[in-house]
Amino acid sequence: MSRSGIAALPGLLLAGALAAPAARADVVKGPSPCVPAARVASLAGSAASDGPDGHAELACGHDICAGDRVSTGAGGGLGLLSGGMLIQLGEESRAVVGLTPEGTPRVELEQGRVRIIDPRDGGPPGRLSVLGSQAELVGTDTDAELVGAGPERSGRFCEYDAPLRVDGQTLAPGSCAVVRPGSPPVAAAPPAGGTRLAALDADCKPTALPPVAGFGPLPPVAAAPVKALPLPGGLDGPLRSACDVPGSGCTGFTSVVEQPPTTGPFPGGGGGEAP
């Protein structure tokens, strides 16, 4: 290599080092792997999900990835099973579904109405957010909705089964709380004539094996015999041949002795002719 080439080498190496990060930045990364957060357990009308993998029309048994946005159309309804809880969206509703670090559902309502039922006996809480206010779901039956639009938009939590914690305040069963962005929850009576979001009857069947209680009684197990049959004893009877006696000199082979030829009717009986 000439001196001029050697002199230019550091510059070429520096240019290559500067270009390497740019080349790595051009690598196209694929979508993040789906972390299942819920599964469709009931469905009425139309419902869809939107996430890194794109838009998908939902059907029974469809898995919802953590971070997906689910929505329902007019007259539709959607039920999801997540972390032992039932999440149900009303018609023309939209929510983002995820998981807490403990594996319980985390739901952020963006439009319409949602009901979340927790039938568990204890465990870490699920989370439900409405306009930045957060409710902790433990053994609760919580109905939440968004009302109004623009600056007058507000949210409402209503609890029907157990005390509900909303932004650190406790909401008694049978009561509601109104929330607005940047303001603490305000206790309120349930809306006149309002009831919780009705449970869907369009269940996806079968969603799981029937409960054990649904099976008939098992057949009785046969009792063990009172007295078991005796096990065979050891081989301690008389020996059956001389070859069974150690040191007898028996080689274990059998020799065949042929009788001399005879004309009698009884071979080996002696005598050449019958009397």
C-alpha cells in the first residue's frame, strides 16, 4: 500500500464508524409480541380490536393483547375474561385493556360504558380508569360510564357489591361518584331509573369445562379385600432330579438308548416271537 493510501486509512475507518450507527438505525423492527390480557367470552352485535397487529373483528375465543383498544358498535356488547374477572362493554363503547404487574386487568374507559365483576375471594386488585380517576377492584361489581362531551364531560363510578376505592376515597355499595379531570370524586346518588349494565346472554359456549358441581356423583370405589390371597412360598420342596443336586456329576445331557431289533409285537419286551 502506498503512503498516500496509509495516510487516508484513518479517515476511512472514522467514516465507517460514523456510518455504522446510521445503518443500524435503519433496521426495521417487527411488531411487539402479543401478551394475552383477555379473551372474548360473550359477544352481541359487532366488536373489534385495534393494536400493533392492526384492526380485527372480534369473535368468540379471540385473544386480546395487552394494550389493545376494544370497541363495540351500535346495539353491540362485548364480554372479556381477564385475570378471573369479567369485563363487559356496552354498545358504542371503547376501552384500552391491559394488565397490572400482578396480572389483574387494567381497563381505561375512553367512551361509553363498562361493567367489571370480580368474583374472586381476595387477591390483588384490578384497575379501572375514567378521565384519570382510578378505581381499585377487589370483590366488587362496578359500573362506570362517560357522559357529556367537551369541557362538560364527566365520568361516573357506581358500585353494587362491596366498598370501592376511587382515588383513595371509599365508595359505599349502592352509591356512585362523579369524576372530572383534575378534581376529586364527588359522591352522588345513582341516576334516576338507572341500573347497572345488564349481563350479556350471548355467551360463547363452551367457554370452559362445566364446573365440578355440574357432574353427577362419582361411582363408589370398591373396597379392598378383607384378607389378601397368600403369596406363593419359596421353592423348598424335594428336588426333582439328580441334576438338581450340586456335585452329583450330572452334566445335564440326556442319552438315548436304542433297543435291539425284534420281530415281536412289543419292542423291547424280550423274545423274538409272540407265544
